[in-house]
Amino acid sequence: METNTEKKPASAGALGLLLGLSMVICTVVVFYTKVYMEGWAQMIGLGILFIGVIGIILFHAKQVNYSDTFGRLFSFGSRAVAAATVVMILYTIVQGYVFPDLKIKYLEATRIAAYNHPEAALHKDAIEQNLQMMENNYTLFIILTQLFWYLIIGVIACLVGAAVSKRRYVSSI
């Protein structure tokens, strides 16, 4: 009886889901510590995404014995970024129901920042119109912003991860 001792590498989707779940946990911790309106706290998720994608690519390279090419490593990282982004978008949709006061506090902080601008007195109607539009389309704007930044940061992390990974080229001859 023959036993197969070769392990199958972890899938990009599974690793991306784990990365997305760690980003959700971080987001919940930031919310409960009440620092979610701080600029540095809003960047924590992007930092976790960047470092996590590089780690996922390096982990995958090790699992395949460093035999994958730059393109395959980049592709693996891209699939992990897509999975993590889907998790975060689903969390954002659920967040509106679980933490309804987050939207109110965010819009209040945006209103204060808009009216603290030196030229706010000249543009009160435009400020109110924009704030009303933001309130009506809050979830859509947050999802589009997440999608844009997660994919930009994810592509950069994939490039870095695929570039710094060791590769052992196997001759095909």
C-alpha cells in the first residue's frame, strides 16, 4: 500500500478568507476602542492587507518549493486579495446593521470637518448638498472606496511579494 506524503498547497481563496477575517477582527477592535475616527486607525486595515498579502505569497512560494514564477506568485496573491476584499465588503454591508451609530458618527465628523474649512461660509449650500448625498449613499461610497484602495494596495503587495520571493528555476529540458 502506497502512501502519498506530498501535501497539497493551501488555496489562495482560503488564505484570502483568513486575511479578510483578520481585517474584520481588527476593524471591530478599532471600533470598540473608539479610535475609528483617527487617521492612523483607518490605515491599520490597509497595513494588515499589505503585510498579509506579502506573507501569503511567501508562504505559497515555500509550499511549492520556490518553483513558481513571478507571474504565478502574483496571480496567487491577486486571488487572495480578491477573497479578502470580498470578506471586507460583506462585513461593510453587515456593519450598517450591527453598528448603525458608526454611520451617524462618521457623518457628524465629516460635517464638522467641512464647516471648519476656512471657505465654508461661502459654500454652505454645496456642503449641505454633498453631505445629504453622502448620507443617502453612505454604504455605496464606503464599498467603492474599499474596493479601490484594497485593490491598489493589493496589487502593490502582490508585486512586492512576488519580487522578493525566492525562486528556484527548474529546467524544462
